[in-house]
Amino acid sequence: MKVPLLDLKPQYRALKSELDAALLRVSESQYFILGPEVKALEAAIAKYSGCRFGIGISSGTDALLVALMALDIGAGDEVITSPYTFFATAGTIARVGARPVFVDIEPGSFNIDPDAIERAITPRTRAIMPVHLYGQMADMDRIMAIARRHKLRVIEDAAQAIGSEDAKGRRACSIGDIGCLSFFPTKNLGAFGDAGACVTNDEQLAAKLFKLRVHGMEPKYYHELIGGNFRLDEIQAAVLNVKLPHLDAWSAARQRNAAFYDAAFAKVGIKGLVTPPPASVGARHIYNQYCIRAPRRDELRAHLAKAGVGAEIYYPLPLHMQQCFAYLDHKPDDFPESLRASGESLALPIYPELEQGQLQYVVDSVAQFFSG
Ligand SMILES: *Cc1c(COP(=O)(O)O)cnc(C)c1O
């Protein structure tokens, strides 16, 4: 049996006629950039995220970058974030000239540890950038309390967490100053290429984000600010407009798959294997990834590959150990939980269209490795 980590074809097949029609509509219109499809998507994404304003952006990375620019974060500033995330989170902080200040994660959720945030604040700290990793929200209550106490801005990196909710039922992106989303094809809501968005409840920030997206230009050819080309294509927006109404059903299917794994792994009872912590009561985990922690993780992954099961390591080298951040002068065990997660975590196939037989095969293949 083959169980890939992710297969986008069944989703495409299910929506083929609608998606093909949407692509054709853009072809016929020959309107390619920031047109009616983008406008419709911006309204829909804002509503879905519980925010007043949506700004379509060229990618999730650019959404983070333009959010930092909109908050005037730059040289001399510090932004606190997690070292256990995709590179873009810290890369964008460095690109605006600020210093990424890493703090460790909580071992259970893989998300930033609020206690560690408070200890890392200096007079130069301007913002906190929590990441809602794997589809589960960081502890926004405590993060916002810290931010208010120290007058810091909060940018939510919700690239993996569209539609996730905390225990109070608040959606990812609706709590901080700006929320950033990615529609990279492997995310829960994926485009046919690169795409992203910023969402916010702040009218002034929204106006600034709209401007920065087009080189800080308003009116045409008059530049009040230095922005960039962070525009979103009509083709991507058209695809996303077709897909968005299905997102809740896909997230529910991911939750069902996660529950299947939880129960099946509990039944097998593998020593040392840890399944992801369930969402806290009332919260909504959208399982962009289902990451187990496993002893002999690299051997397990090789065994799974031989059995036809796709599994991926997120993230093999935490950001504080990346060569490009050598100037931050960190030692590997400066953030022991991030280091440990890098050595133990393994993402298993969790995409919505998986069948029970496939899920069981993944569990059996993992169990076989540890019994054999
Ligand atoms: C995917 C991702 C990004 C970047 O999004 P792109 O659309 O690929 O640029 C940023 N942060 C996290 C946590 C991500 O997973």
C-alpha cells in the first residue's frame, strides 16, 4: 500500500469542474492582478478569520514581511519568536533589519512558551510573533497579557492554522494586531502556487498594508511609503474562492483522522511514542500536521519510506542553529525543548481524503518497526 504524506489530486478531482471553470473565467477576463477575485477572497478570508479587513498578499512569507513593515519594525528593534518553526517566521524579522529573539517552546504543544517570552523582553523589544504550529493556537491569552503589559505589538503567524480556535472560541488571526496566512499548496487551504494574506481588525493598519502591498503607492505613481510588490494573482484568488467553502469539511476530516491515529496508537501502546496533545477543551486544532514524537525517529522514517508511507521531519534544524543566524551566537541547548522536538518529531499523513485502511496501515507500519 502507498500512503503519501500529502496527495492533492483527490481534492482536485472532487472540485475539478468548479476549479477548471474558475481558471477559465480568469483566462477569459484577462484580468490578472488584484481584481474582483482577490477582492472577493479578501472579504471572505477576513470574515472566516473573525477580522474586519483582509489583504491578499503574494505569499505567507510576504504577509509576515509586510506586517512587520506596517508596524514600522526595523533596525535596532527586537522581535520575540519561536526557533521551532518554518524559516520565514524569523527570516522576515531579520529582513526588515530587526533582531529575531528566540525563546523556547512548550514541550506539549510545540508552541512558544509564554513564561520564556516575559524573560526575553528588553527595552528594544517591539513585538511578539507567535506561531500557531501544526494547526494549534499558541496561548494567546497569556501572550496578549504580556504584550499589553509591555506595550508590544503581536503578529500571529497563522500560516498553518487558518480557522483554528483557542479554548475561548477565538479564531487564529483575530487576537493580535495582524494575522498572517499562507495558501501554499501544502497548507489546509492551498492555492495553485504561492499566495497569502494579512488580516486585521485595525482600520489604519489595513490601509497601510494595502498601500505597502503596492510599493507604498497611493495615488498611482505617488509613494508615501517604501513598500514592495506583494500583490496577489487573480488565478490564485479564483482557486481559493472555490476551495474556501470546503475548508471546514476538510479540517473536520483531518480531525477525524487525528482521532483515529490517537485511538489506534493508544491501543497498540508503543513505548516512548508520544502522539500530539489533543486540543484543550473548547479549542479547535486543524491538524495541518499530525506530529508524533518517536525514539529512533530517523530509522522509523526510513522504515516507513520502505513500507510506502510518507513521513516528514518538521523541523530538522531549529532556527537558532541555522548558519545564517550564527551572528546571534546561540548554542544548541539554549532552547532544549526546540532541540529535542527537532530530534524526535515526525509528521504522518493526515490529509482529509485518506481512507481508514490507509490510516490503519500507517499505524501498523509504525508498530511493526518497534516490534521488529
Ligand atoms: C508556510 C509557512 C510560512 C510561509 O508561507 P509561504 O506561503 O510558504 O511563504 C510561514 N510560517 C509558517 C509557520 C509556515 O508554515
